Amino acid sequence: MGGLEEEKHARYIVSVEKKKDDFEALVIEHLRMNGAYWGLTTLDLLNKIGAIDVDAVVSWVMECQDKDCGGFAGNLGHDPHLLYTISAVQILALLDRLDVLDIEKVSDYVAGLQNEDGSFSGDMWGEIDTRFSYCAICCLSLLGRLSKINVEKAVNFIVSCKNLDGGFGSIPGGESHAGQIFCCVGALAITGSLHHVDRDLLGWWLCERQCKDGGLNGRPEKLADVCYSWWVLSSLIMIDRVHWIDKEKLTRFILNCQDKDNGGISDRPDNAVDVFHTYFGVAGLSLMEYPGLKTIDPAYALPVDVVNRIFFRK
């Protein structure tokens, strides 16, 4: 199995950023802002953030902002959306450059997407999903502007998406899924509303996601996938039930998904690597306090020192 290939993973992430015309770059062109967040956060967790040109990154992020509405797009020439706006804010927070933002304009864009029932639309076209509730709440919290939304209604909408198994879906009545659970639990944690969660019931559902190979899946009868090392573990930590899974087996599963020659982490052993799974694999190891990694905050999905800098800076 061996240990974590920190140097190779860092080189892999930097190399992906430089490849603008290969297949991988083209298929994720529309969500490059998310990819930048995954890659940069991984580098920071690996203590390798010095490998990038901060000014160049900040300049590109700001070029992706829609100057009319204030939201951010996934790439140059694309439309703004909450999914990309949160990544842009997280990137600037990570790099300690939130000062370049017109915070009122960005926060007005986010707040303007709240609906009467407390839910959030992802963009002007109106799709509703608890993912967007998390994006909005996390984003506004990082910007210090949660007061711009009706937090009580936002929380009530999330609670309306809770299921009998203790989990949460994308909308009321939607199937429980580990990704949606992270979004709902994360939003509830940020707003100080975790009392709405049945910690034992949800903890049972989440720990049942561990498969025989040690990995975690997103819902019953699915294969394990490295990305759920983040979605499931972070939720378990926020509800104080992480001791209900076998961390040693999960660590082995993640390490076995590494490309030990060229760097990067895949969804399952021997599959092709990508930045998405590299980030969530490293983030999962960070949550389990793997040696040499910075600690990541389970609610804000940013290194703890970055979160502390934002909220405790004099």
C-alpha cells in the first residue's frame, strides 16, 4: 500500500492546470472554477500552495465574474451560478484575497436567489436543490453577510428535506444521499441548527456506507468511491459520530486508489485519476488526521487555518 505520494499529487495537480487542450480539460471546461478550488485546496492541504502564481489565479477568478449580477461563472464566457460562486469565494479565501471582491455585490447576488419557501435557486433559471442552500449559506458566512437572507426559512426548508432514515435529499421527498447530507448538515452546522439532526439515526445511515473494501458509498447498494470519503466523513464529524466507522480500512482504500507513478487519486483502485477524486481523497485523509496534512474544516471545506483567519482576524 505505502504512504501518501504528496510530491507526485502536487505535481499532478500543477500539470493538469497547464493542460488547456487535452480531453480532461475540455470535458470539465464548464466547471473549471470548481476544478481550481479542488486543486488549490489539495495543494494547500499538502503544504504545496507555493507552487502556484497567486496573482494569476486571482486575476482569472475575477475575469469569471459577471459584472452585472456579481455572480461567478465556471469559466470565461459561461453563465454565473451558485455552484461556481461558492468556489470563487473559497479560492479567494484560501489565497487571502477576499479584499478584491465587491462583497456587497456578490452577497446581493447570492441573497437574491433565495425563494419565498427558504430554498435557493442555483441561478436565474430557478432549479432548486439543497446543494444550493449550502452554497449560499457557506458563501454568505465566509463573506460575513448571512444577515442578508432569511436564515430561519433557509433552515426550515433544509429540515423539510429530512427523511425517515435520518438522511436528507435534494428536495422534500428526495432520496437520502451522502452528498446531499453533507450539504444539509454543513448548512445546519454553519447556522447553528444541528439540533434538527437525529445524530444517532443519521450516524447509523452514514456508517452503513462503509463497504467491505473499506471505502464509502453514497447510498445503499452502490460501489465505494473515494469522493464519499469527504461527504460521509465530514458529516459524521459534524454530528460527532465519526468513531462509528473503521478509519484504518478507509485510509487503506484511499491510498490504494493512488497513481503511484504519475500522481493523482481515482474513484476506485486502478481507475483513471482526476482532480475531483484527488481533492476528496486528500481531504478525507485530512479529516482522519493523516500525518503531514493540514487540517480541513468539515463544514466550510477549507483548511482550518484559513477559516480561523477569516473569523478570528482582528
